[in-house]
Amino acid sequence: MSSADLDLETFPPENDPFDAESSPLSAVVVEVVPVGDRTRQISATIQIPQPRDRVWQVLTDYDHLAEFIPNLQESRRIPHPNGGIRLEQVGAQSLWKLRFKFCARVVLDIVENFPHELRFQMVEGDFKEFFGAWILQPTTERSTDLTYTLTVQPSRVMPVGVIEKRLCHDMKVNMTAIDQRVRAIALQT
């Protein structure tokens, strides 16, 4: 799918279970840094009261990420020509005020540095630039600061201001969902 094939389907607004006013989202700190005319570096951090290896386990369960991350419609491992880790992901962001749903596809190469960092780089997709990292920093033996940093440059057909605002909100939602998934797994063990 190319940038010209972006799915902008109309839909009615619906209640967001992760409304920006709700308390779980306030645990996520988001920072935006313009690094070019249409390029942004967006970082989100949350403290998860679980050990780093448990957070790692959730982040690297690549084929199941879409089951609990609300803005991820699809995530699956695909063959990598050099035997590394390659994912295909399709994300969907609802742009309520404009009353449409934005979908974008990326193919990412992942480099794992257990248990500290997951780096990703888009090798194909609907953005001009899309790369970053998940950083896992233990704060105590039983607590982890999880930081997601993304450098993104939308294609020309995507309005950068709208994409930036939506990504900031969705990062809060997604980080909260990861926190909840890690906690749920801890309860099962």
C-alpha cells in the first residue's frame, strides 16, 4: 500500500475508552520535538510496576500486539531477507473532529538488545520516515520506566499537525494498554 492508498473512511464518532481526561492516561508523559519542517520526534514514558523482563516479554510478543494495543489493527512477523526480525503492522487512528479513520502500514526491521532496548526502522510503508526505539530502564527491582521514542515524517498527503496531535494521544493510549497487559500477565503467574 502506498501513501496514495491511505484508507480515509468516514465513520461516526464513538466514545473513547481511553479519554484524555481519564486518570490512566495521566501516567504517560509525552514530549514532542520538531526536528525538521515536517519531521517530529515524539517520546512517551510510563512507569510500570513490574520487572523489566516482564515488560520485555509483552513488547516482543510481536504477533499478539494487536490483541491489546487499541490503535494497532495488525502486527505480524514476516520473513526477513537476512534472518533478522521484520514486522508488518497496520495502525488505525480515529480523527473524530474530521470524522474519518486514518490507516497506515509499515514494515519494520527490529533490533533487540535484551533487556534494555528494541530499535525499529521502517523499510517500507506509508511514511516518509519512521524509526525509533523502546527503552526499558529499571527504576527498582520490581519497576520499569518504559520509553517509546518515534521519529516520524508523514508523506505529503498527511497533514503533519493532525498526525502529530493524534500520535501524541495514541501513544498515551497504547502505553497505558501495554501497562495493563503487563499487569494482567503478572496476575496470571
